[in-house]
Amino acid sequence: MLIYFKTKKLQKTCNNASEAVKKLGTKTARKLQQRLMELKAASCLDDISRVPPPRCHQLSGNRDGQLSVDLEHPYRLLFIPANNPIPVTQGGGLEWANVTEIEIVEIADTH
């Protein structure tokens, strides 16, 4: 998949291992790199497991429209589909098999 970043600061954290360790700690930085490799290697969002360990899932409430994968508890990598237009099913849900571009928006504890 193609991966974009909401901010240059976030891009630096995700693409620079020492920066990630400084901001997130060793374990979370390592997990971040693993998840980014999984996302880059996938051809579409449907290729990412919805069960642990990545547990890719849609969020709700004030984070409706965002998806996440687990990092080191309690942190998650949050992203949105970046295809234009965003692929949706006839029922209005996200068409996971057609999401080939994402935008990383945040690394956060959503609990």
C-alpha cells in the first residue's frame, strides 16, 4: 500500500528509528516499524489481519472514519483511507479490498 503522513513530524517519527525510540521508547518503536512494514507490504487493507497481533479495525465515536493497528499496549497507529474517492460498499461501509492508500494521522493511546 501507499502510505502518506498527516505531518512532517509524524513522518520523521515513523521513518527515523532513533527518533521513534526517543519519542516512543524501544519496544513501541520496534512495533511501529513492524506495523509500517506490514502495511507497506500489503497490496490492500484487506491483507492486514483483523485479529491480534495487528488487529486492524475501524474506530467509532469521535474517531469515526479512522482505523488502527495495535502497537505496544496502550499505543495504536491511527490512519485513514487515502484513496480518492474512498471505496465504499453498497451498504456504505468501507470496502477494505479496494483501500490501497492510507494516511497515517497519529500514534496515540485511544483508551
